[in-house]
Amino acid sequence: MQKIKTVSMVACLFAGVCFSPAYSLDLSLNDAITKIEHESHDLKKAQANVNKAEASLDAANANRWFSIEGTASYMNMVNIENPSKSMGIELPPAMGGLISESLKDQSVFVEIPDNIFQAGLTLTQPIYTFGKIGNAVKSVKSAIKMAESSRELTTREVRYAATDLYWTAKMTDEMVALAQKDLKNAQTAKSKLTSAGRANRSNLLKIESDIITKQVNLANVKFNRDTAHRMLKIMAGIDINEELVLTDNFPTEFAALNAPELKSTPQWEILDEQANMYERLARSKRANNYPTLAATASYTYSSMSGDVGHLFDEKGGQSAYWGLALQMPIFNGGLNRANATIEAMNAEAAREDLAQAKKITTEQYNTAIGQYDMLRDNLESLISARDLAQKTYELSQNRFASGQTSAVELADVSAGLYSLDVSVLQMKYNILMSAEMVKKLGE
């Protein structure tokens, strides 16, 4: 008896291991959005653009501070007439006589150190540039705001795409369930027809044809479901072989949006800051026609020797200075004015793009709100029509089983019911995506 119990327990454990349901990943809408945002290459690029713009601000601000330049050089002078000699000059006898009475009848060779070393530091601090640096910095700040708004715009687009992927995959799940129910209804009708006795051959052929058609439709919607799930897994960074269970369901009721008037969007902010950036660049270019005032200081050390080994034996010469430097442009062929005009025209073009974007986006925003309200109002009527079609199909199915109607009529009623089921599902999807479009375009 004990052996029988042991064998039974082992068998139960084996059956539990072999026939336990496969592991699946529960995925909610919010989790899907978070995963897709984390995997998004567009968002990573948008963040990189923000970092780049911030680094450009550091580069622009660096022009406000003093700069120090160091130089060092070594030179060896060469006597071109006689390269074998050290660098020097020969004084004629007349010059030699001036030096010493004993040298007045002979030439004098004066050696000059031919090894020269020089090193120095120069410091420059801008004092006033008439807007060259200030406007350049402001233009970079506008570029940073543009990058941040672009990141926000990209985030909204990624979230919208993620929501679309999720509800599309969920809709394909529902489509599979509808197709399975539609096929089961046809199979049930055939079973009732054949169980009632001798079936009409034309009805039997028609119902068998409908079953085959619905089987093909079921295969198609399953393929669409697998495709939608695979794309969702790829975008969310989920193992392609892992089974997904989408936990969020389509709502049965939808609340009013109460969306506010559209006053600002990331796209508008980008275009506005773009215009500001070009206007500030234009002012910076015009400032190139004005002088630049800077403080400057310099220190130089130099030493000379006829032998490299003794170049630093003695203290060399030193010099230093400080003062003010005024750099005044005189003529450049109109280059600064032309560059300023180009930036000003870029700013004008950006303002025109902003005006056009406001018109288009406002219309898209209002259209999305109107579509949401329209679909929401019509959903209840469509559900009522679907419920009536369900009752009609049940009546027709009973009549068909009793031989009071044909398979053609039953097929028409079945097709109408399936079409309304799909329409209700599609309308719910459209309502959700209309609301998501309002969130994407709105503030």
C-alpha cells in the first residue's frame, strides 16, 4: 500500500511539471511605455543633443574669461658665408682702429652667440566687446532650450507610439477571441443542423463553406496578433520568445476630456527659441563691426650663448609689460553685415514657421478633441446595435436548426454580428488614440 502511495505522488509531481502552464510576462500599459522609453534610440539621441548644447554653452562662456598663452623657442644662427664658423661678423681695419691702436691695420672678428632661447607668457582678458560674446552666449542658451523642448517632443512621440503598439496588440488579442467565437458559432450551427436529422444539402454545403472561411480568418488574425506582439517585444526590449499577457483591457466607458485651450506645445517652443537664437546671432555678427577692448600682460625670458651647454649658465634677459589693447576693425568687404543679414533672415523664416505651426497644430488638436467626443457619443449606439445583432443571430441560429431559414440568411446575420463586434473594438481603439493624440499635442 505504501508503495502505491509513493508511486502516485511521483506521478502527480511528474504531471505537474510536465503539464504546468508556460511562464508568461504580465505587461501593463504603463510598464510597456516605461520599457519602450528606456529602449528608445530617439530619446537617447535627444538627450545627447541636450548634453551637446550644454557643452556649447561652456565653450561660449569660456570667451568671457582671460586666456594665457605660453611660447618657447630655440634658434641656432647660421653664418651663411662661412657655416663652419660661429655666428659672427668681421669688422674692417678702420673699425678695428677705433677699438684699439694695435688693431688698426687688421680685421677684427666679433663673435655673436648663435644659440638663442626664448620663452614667454601672454595674458589677455576681454573687457568690453559690444555684444560679441554676450549675444553669442544668449544664442547658445536658446539652443539649449530648443534641445530640451525637442527632448520633450520626442518623449511625447515615443509615448504615443508605445501606447499605439500596446493597444494595437491588445486589439489583435480581442480579434482572435472574436474570430474564435465566430468560428465556434458556425460549428455549433452545423452540429445542430446535422443532429436534427437529414440536413438540406445546400445548407450543409453553405455552412461548411462558412466554417472554412472562418478558419482562414482565424489564421489571419492570429498571424496579425503574433506580429503585433513581436513588434511590441522588440520595441520594449523583451525576449522575442517570451509570451506576453497584456493586463490592461479596453474601457467600457470613457470620461469627457475637458481639454483646455491650446496655448503652447514643445514644437512651438522649439521654433520660438530658434527665432531668438538667430536674432541673437545676428546681433553678435553686427557687433563684429565694433571695437574690442581687452587688458593684456606679457612676460618674456631670453638667453644667448655660443654653446648650447652654457645656454642657461648665466641669467638671461627678462622683459614684461601690461596695458590695454583696443582692436578696431576697419574694412572687411561687408562680411559682418552680410552674415548678420543671413541670421536675421533665418530668424524671420523661423517666425513664419512658428505662425504656420500654430495654425496646423491647433487644428489637429481641436480635431482630436472633436473626434474623441464624436466617437464617445456614438459608442453607446454602436454597442446597442451590436447587442441587437447578437439577439438576431441567436434567433436566426434557432430557426436554422429547426429548418425555418437557410444557411445563406444565417451567414449574413453572422457576418453582420462579427462586423459589429469588430467595429465596437475598433471604435474603442480610436477613442483611446484620440485621447492620446490630445495629450501628445497639448501642454
